[in-house]
Amino acid sequence: MGEPKDKIGLKEYTAIALFLIGIKATDDVPAMLFDSLKNAGWMGPIISGLIAILPLFLLLDIAKKYQSKNSIDIFYHLLGKYVGFFVLFLLWVAGFLYIVLDTATYSDIVATMYFPRTPAFVLYAILVGVSAYGAKRGLEHIGSVSWAVFPYLQATLLFAIILTIRHGNSGFLFPIFGPGEWEVIKESTMSVSIYIDFLYLFLLFPYVKSVKDFKKGTWIAFFIALFNLAISMVSFVMIFDYNTAMSLNYPYHEAIRSITIGFLTNLETFFFPFWLIATDIKFAIYFYINIFLFGKLFKIEHFEYIIPAFATLILFLGLIPESPTFSVFHMRHFFGQILSPVFFFLPILLWVLANVKGEMRK
Amino acid sequence: MRKIPIIAKILGSLLCVTILSGCWDQKETEELAYVTVVGLDKDEENENMVKVTYVIANPEVGSLAEGGGGGGEPPLETISFSASDFITSRSLANTVISKEITYDVLRNIMVSEDFARDKDFIRWMYDITKEMEIRRDINLFVTKEDPSAFVQNNQPKMDTGPHKYYELIFNRGQDTGTIPPSEVGQFFRITEADADLFLGIYGTTEKSDNYKRDRDPDQFMAGELNYEGQTNTTQFAGSAVFKEGKMIDTLTIEETRLSYLLSTTMKQPEALLVALPDPFHEEYEVATKIYREKDIQINVNLKRDKPSIHATVPIKMSILTNHGMTNLAKYRDNREKLKKAFEETLNKEFEEFIKKTQEEYGSEPFGWSLAARKKFRTIPEFEEFDWMKTYPEMDVSIDTQIDLENFGRQTDLPKMKEVRD
């Protein structure tokens, strides 16, 4: 399929963006935040979100300025041929590692919480296989599937959260500042990389119908994702209290195991399939963006043909870490802290350069 | 678009069949033994072992699958043996039980009092958080005797299916406030927070010699109700008190009910039926139905030299009996007097119980540390404050506010003097 022929609309783009970020509430991102922020973990997404507004705003401004240009060309244009290539290459490497670690986490969730007897390799292969197939179908397909299933997934997530809050106790949210105000601000700043997916989505802006839609979609997705993250973390604290929440690996999956509606007890069997669909879509998007970037970097026109090779590589790399629950968790944590400044400063750099160059042209 | 050959489509759907059936985790419900209760007890000979008891429900009993013939199978099967933990015991059990042991429908964990009082008890409890099949909202109950004896003596005449029996008796007990809500998840939470006490359900099948220790009919716990008749020997009443993951004492029904009324975290019972002394006639008692409609209000004051707690307990009350035959309908003063007297009685009972928790336990089962947490900005400050250390020293005052609701179907009673005239 190569480059997308049709452009995706506002709805599709917003759904895609939400899948990338909103679903983080259900993996080990909350565990990461609880680890350092204790019961103030829910402030993490809010504070880092406030910080993320600046780079986001600048990115959108750049997109507006260079509407007619391709996103990849913007990098070359602003940073020069060599530096531009280098930065894009690093972004690609980061994205690639991110997929490896993320897929490892998600297949670990399935393996430890739902299918303990199935070999990790099989679960991993199915996850990667389905996502690679989704990526192969191209951006338009991913977009329409995202939009088609998004309302159901959002509704089930909210439903799970409401049930969790109903079982919970708001007293657990206190002392309100957890480990201390400074600690909260510091740690939240370090985890601004939760929103780094917007940097990758920026690469897709030429394939959204209009820059106006891109802008609107980004802000809508940003605020809904922020809300999802914050409210689900509030619900986790409310049901478990911080000591338990800190020691859980995957709070969402523990929460849906702890809630009941009247006589209905094993509710996780209801929420799990929805979560699986969301996971597959999320990785289909990741795969697509990453391979798209790779194709652009090395000027491969029909980049969809490298998808199988990529998928296999990711699969084997992801299987390397021993006891993924810990090792991948730490790698992701470490990786997130490295990426946070990248996400914050790269858009600033691009924007400053864009303005300097713009003035020079005048 | 390129046409996909039909053979590829068939192969693709066949592949889906293998994946959708659940891979290696596929299970046949017919081939599983459903454990509904796990019992844990100390192994007398080896301290690194536990005695595991399983109550395995027969899913066919009570269902339509049983058919019209009545079915000869018993509703449950029990087995007790020693194992290093209750995870590895699953495969050990299969030397006797023909089906694979599953914890999918496990709803209750039962531990002997002896084991619960052991300092190593908590090590085995945390196995629950590791096992994928066990949920956090299962019930924890403590039995006075060995669980293996308990399950053998426990022979409900009706509701013979074990899952149904435990669910019904626990729900009923929690509705009447005789036993506390006792979820394993809460046990972990309270133990980890290291501030409050956890209350577990207390039960036994052995009758105690210690029938009704004093005049008050609510001052007893499991095994102390003296009854006759053809029914089960099992009693669930009162609570087991856990401090820092170790059982330290038991509470009577009355103390359990007081805990309910003072608690900020427990789900309130439907209504408590309590007999209180009649202020007009010393020799009689007035049966009342009380419940707490609103949340208890707790004011923690840490500013003063000696930290203090002031709690306001809003109670709705209905009068069920009036053996003194006092005219309450006609005279407002009488009602006020009744209200005042009951408020005082309850205040006194609350305060006595709180004093007991301060002096004997050094903490409380009411979840009050949560109210104190609100007074702090950060967790390190709260940990510095150390609730368990401060609570015994605190000044606690209770203010019960009774709202009299109704006085029964017929409010007026004949005057005793006229009847006997």
C-alpha cells in the first residue's frame, strides 16, 4: 500500500491518538507512577500533561506553518540533511525499542493475569502477528477500525472505573500530596514521556485531512487521554490504597478482578476482550508509524513489505528479557526518563529553528 | 484488491479456531474440581508445612443437570492433608481427587485460630496475591478448631451446596451485623497500611461451655449460643481481630456491632436489632432497631498537646417492644427522656469499647486512621506521626445522635394499671 492514498478524518485521527495514550492507564504506567508518587500517583498524568502542553502547542504550530510540507521533510528542512537524518533515526530507534518493550509488557500481562499456561512465545506471536497484520492494512484501515470500536472501549473503561470507584474509599487519596509536593512535581516532570506518542503522531499530520483537524484532534485526544489516565489512577488508589497499589504490577487488571456487580463476580472476563482489541489496535498503530518512519528514512517506497521482517525481529527481541515483569518494567521506566527531555526539548528546538529560518527568509 | 485464494481463507479460519479456544489454557468444565473453600492450619510436626483442607463443590447438585432421578452424588467432597503451601497442594490433591483442582470459583479462605495467631501466618496469606485464579474479594474466616474438623462437622441440613451455604450465611450475618465484612483484599490493605486493625469472621462448630457470659444477650461469640433442635452445629458470630497481619483477640457480637457503627470503612448492615435498658423501668429492656444512615463524622485534632478525636454517630432508631408499657405516643417528654437515655447508654458502650481498643489492642478496627490522614499533607509526615503509637494516647469522645423513627405498628398500649384493675 505504501503511503496512504486517502487521508484520515478528524474522528479517525482522534481515535488513533486516544488508543496510543489512553490505554496506558491499563498497563504498567500507573504502577510506575505509584512507585514514586504513592497515593498522589494520579497527579502524575495531570502535572506532566500540563508540562506537555508546551511541546504540543509548538508541534501544532510547526504543523500549521508547514502545512504543505511532508512531516519528514520538515525535519530535514529545519535541521539540515545530516542532523535531520540523525534525529529521525534516533526517533526511529527509540520508537522501535518502545514497541519491543511495550509488546513484552502487554504479552506479560496476558500471560500472568489470564493465560498462565500458554507459552509466552505463543501469546507474544499472536499479539505481534495481529498487530502486524493491522499495520499492513494501512493507515486508513487502522483509522476506521479505531473509530468503529473506540466508543465501546471507552464505555467499558469508564464502566470499569465507575465500578471501581463505587467499591473504593476516597479517604485513601489522603495525605493529598503523597511523598511531598516537590517530589510529585519532580517525578511527574520526569514522566512527561507518557505523552511522547504525540511526537510520533506529528509525523502523520500530512495524512490527516486538514491541519485544522489535526490540531483539533490532538487537543481532544490529549484531554480525554489525560482524563482517562487521571481518573483511572484515582480509582486504583481508591480501591487498593497506596501500599497495595504500589506493589501491584498491573493495577487495572487487579481492579477488574476485584469488582463485582451484584451476583456477577468474575467481571474480568467481560472487560478482558475489550482490552485485547484496544491492545491490538494500539500496536498496529505503533507498527505502522515506526515502519513508515523507517521507510521514509531509507527511502523504501513499499514499506509494507518489511512489516513481517520487523514483526519477527520485534518478537525475538521482546522475548530476550528474563522475567519481563521486572526487567521490562525497569527498562521502560529508565527509557521513559530518557525520552522525557527529548519530548520536551525537541519541539522547542524545531520551533525556534522554524522561526529563525522564517525570519531569515523574510 | 488481490483475491485471497480460498485455501488461505480456510487455513486462516482453522488457525482462528485453535487460537480462540484459549491456547494451552483451555479447560473443560467437566474435568475440573471446583474448590469453594480452602482451609489452612498449622502442621504440628513441621513448621514449614501447612495443613490444607479443600471443600470441593459438586456443580451438578442443585442444578438442572441433576435430572429428575434425584441423583445419588453428595453435594461436596472434603479432603485435608499437609503440603508446603496451598498452591503446590493442588497437584498433591490429585493423588485422591480425580479431576484437576481449580480455584476459579474459590470464595472463602478458612484459617484455624491457632494458625492465625502464628507470626508466620502472613507468609502463607500472601500466596493469594501470586495465584492467578484467586480473587481479592474472597472472604477470610477464622475457625476456633482445625479446619479439617470444621468441614466435617459442618453439615447444613438445607443449602447443602457449599458455595451457596457460605454466601448466604455470611451475607445474612453481615446484614444483621453479627459478623464483620471480611475480604482478603482488605486484610492486605490494612496490614500494609500498618495503622488500623482488621476484623475477620469468627466461626466454630464446637459448642463452648461459656454460654452467655453475662446478662447481655449480645455479649457472646461463635460457639456460645445455646440452642437445641435438629440443625447444623456451625455458628458464625463475632470477629477475629488482626493486628499487623496476626490475630490477637476475638470480639463478641456486640463489639462487632459497635465496630460497625463506629467504622468509616465497613459497609453498614441493614439494621441492628439491639435491646437497650428501659429508662423508665429498670427491670425491662426495650428492643430497638438501629442503623446508621449517614457517615460517621470524625474530627481529629492534632494541634493540641494531646491529640484528640471527636466522633459524631448519627443513628436512626425504631422502637420494637415496650415491656414497661410507658406511654410514648402521648407524651413528648417521655420520648425525649428515652432518646437521651439511649444516647447515654450507647455513648457509654462506645467509650468502653474504645477504651478497650486503646488499652488492649493499641489500635482500632474503625478505619479512623483515614480521618487522621486527611490532616497531613504528605505520607512521610503521616508515617512520622505513627497512628498506632498515637492512638492509645488520644482523647476520644463520642457523641451519639439518635433520631427516633417509629414506634411499631400500634403505638398506643393499654395502661398496665387499668388492665390489672
